[in-house]
Amino acid sequence: MQPFIDPARHTRRAFLRRSAQLAATGAALPMALNLAALGEAAAFEAQDYKALVCVFLFGGCDYANTVVPYDSARYAQYAAIRGGGSDGAAGGIALARSALGATLLQPTTPLAGGLQYALHPSMAGLAGLFNAGHAAVQLNVGPLLVPLTRAQYASGDRRNYPLPPKLFSHNDQQSVWQSQGAEGSTVGWGGNLGDLALSSNATSLFTCISASGNAVFLAGDQALQYQISPSGAVPINGVKNNVYGSSAVRGVLGELVQAASSHALEAEYARVTQRSIGAEGQISAALAQANLSTAFPTGNPLADQLKVVARLIAARGALGTRRQVFFVSLGGFDLHDNLIATQPVLLDRVSSAMAAFYNATVELGVADKVTAFTASDFGRTLTSNGDGSDHGWGGHHFLVGGAVRGAAFYGTPPPISVGNGSGAEDQWHVGQGRLLPGTAVDQYAATLARWFGVANTELAGVLPRIGNFGGSAYPIDLGFMG
């Protein structure tokens, strides 16, 4: 077994390195950060355009009713565990098999043993992308610190077989997915990608962009996340718009908040304000020229976020960007109750929004340059708590884009089991049908990072634990990117 690599050591080392660099410059923080970025980002020089878009599903997406076993043998097992009879009749949380035919996934190479999957009936858009070769499914992926079997999980030997911190906790597993550390982590792997890409962009501030508020995923050592709203850049109202109907008051306020000062904190505040005003002006001007004919669904907050991301991609020439990492999200997936009633609305939003976004990238001629991927706190239990499901671990996720090797499943299809026995079918479960991940988030992220342009020698800087994985059982490249 390879020695366990602790990412905290890398975090401490990065902090000490940054501190030394900042002390050596003797300069104000933003300038020091830009100077520190120059040397480390120089190895990542991009001439083409590529973007990664993280679609985070907050609350823990129920894997079993999202990517549903369809072959008759495994469907019967699924329905027996989830309740509802052999065809998912009323009384449980199993979906009716008769409702799944329209979203049956048809991989180019069928799964061994006649295994089949269908998507939730509300996910026709993503099913269509999959069957057309523009989307793929990564099966049973989740946070792991090291490769892990059920026996090792159950052994209690956390020195040799450590678990993700605070397993099954919403906030902590959201953070682990995004940053590889529990709640309170300050650097995410999307931000680490941004650190490498800063020098590829004319304005480094537009490297990491969130349309969903603050996300640790986009925080790097040097990369700052720029936050936008679905309608575009967020202005400082008192500077952008008249105050009390007076342009004079607006002008005075603008001067006050940008005034030079000999006080270090006041001067820094003024620089941040100036940067914000300048960035808002750049984004607004660029978006004014970025028009799309692709129709996005209305009343869909995820679609609204993905639409502004598509417009920012359309404006890449005006903004001078060659490498970008985006973050969007949708909440509401913590369905301990009302799974059957609520999940269709949520999954329809995911499916229709991601399908529209893909169509927009086709319109822009960058479908093979933009990859969207889903992530979530965790999967959920296969067993029902009566009207929903409880917190789990591994889950199934989607990859969408022209560079995705689509119409395919990646990873190993997990058996249908509650995991309470000792048979072979129970070895990928840790009780109540919680999936023990067969693929680590690190592998998932590394495959995306390599496509983005990260060299093998740079992977450990993006994903400090990647050295814990490798070989045929846990390959660094999962193969889903062309």
C-alpha cells in the first residue's frame, strides 16, 4: 500500500511559501499576490480556450432514483429494497419501470452482463445528450483519502485506512468534494486550477467565476473568485447609480470610497473598490455584446446561472480569457421526505439547464472546449426512511461536453444491496445501501484537470492526495475525456 499523503502538509507549506513571498515584497496584498503568481503560473501557458463548469447539487443527490437500474433482475432488487413492488407501484420510493423507457441510456458499448440504466423520467434532456454521445456517467464516485474496501472501512484502523473527515455531514462533505478538507478549508481544487491558469488570461480576476455566491471550490493560493449574479456583474450601487436621485452625491461617494490614503487598510480598501468598479465595467461591457439565440428554460435558477456562464464564455475574446473555471449550483436535494414529489422538479431543472447550456456551447462553437460536470455532498441510502432517503457516501455523476467520451459509463456498476450481509454483493456498501465509493473525487478531478491542461507533474499541486491513488484499480485518468 502506498503511504498516506496528508494534504494539510501541502497547505501548510503553501501558506509558509506565500508568507515568505509577501514578506519579501514589502508591498500591499493584491500586488504581492500578483507577483507571487507570476513564477508558479508561468508553466501553464494556454493558447486555446477551455472551461470547466462545476454544477453542484446541494443537499446530497439521491443516486438510486437519478441513475436507475433498468435491467429486469436489478430493477426487481431495487424495487424490493425501495418499496413499491416489481413495477414501482404506489407505497414506496421506487420509480415505476414502465416510466423509464423514454430515458433508457444506450451506451455505445453495452455494459457487461446485460446491465442497463435509465435516468429519472424527468431527465430527458440529459438522456438525449448521453445517447447522442455528448454526455457520460461516472458511477459510484465520492470522497476517499485512500483506496478502501469494506473490510478496511470496518476495521477501525484509521491510521492506515483513514476516512474523509466527518463522513455523512452536509457541510463537511460539500467542502471535501470542493476542497478535499472539512468545513473551514480555504483552498479548493478549482482554485488550484485557477492558480495555474492566471497567466493565461489578460485579466486574472476572471479566471475563477461563481454565479452561485461564495464557494471554496474556486479559492486558490493566488486565484480570487469573482462573483456574478445571473443578470451579470454585481455593481457597487452607490457608485454605479444615483444616490437619492442625485448624480452629485453619487460622484462624491465614488470619490470617497476610492480616495488615496496613507493608512494601509484604507489604501487597501480603496484598491479593492477600484478593482471591483473596474471589473464590473469590463464584465458589463463584454456581456452587452454577448448575445445568445439558444433558449434556456425559464423559472429555473440553475438555467439562469448557466446562461450567464454561457454569455461570459461568449465574451471570452473581449475579456481576454483562455482558461476559466466556473461554479453554479442548485439546492434542495436533502430529501429525507417527499422524494417522489420533489425530486422530479429538481432533476428536471438539472437536466434541462445542462442540455440548454450544451446547446449554447454548440452555438458558440466551443462545445469541445467546455466541460460541465456534476458534484454533490454525497449520494444517499438505497433504503427508504418511509418517504425519502438518508445521508450516504458515493453517488453517480454526469459529464457533459463535446470533449467528453460520451454514451458511456465509467467506473464499476455497484451491486444492488443494503450492505448488511457478508456476501460479495455487500462489499461496495457500508449499510443501508450507502455506496462505498469505487472511484475517488481525486481521480474524477484529475481526469478533468489533465484535459484542462494540467501536466502530470503539476497534478499534486492541484490535488495533494492524488499520489494515494494509481494503478489499474484506481487510475489517475478515468478515460472519460477525449
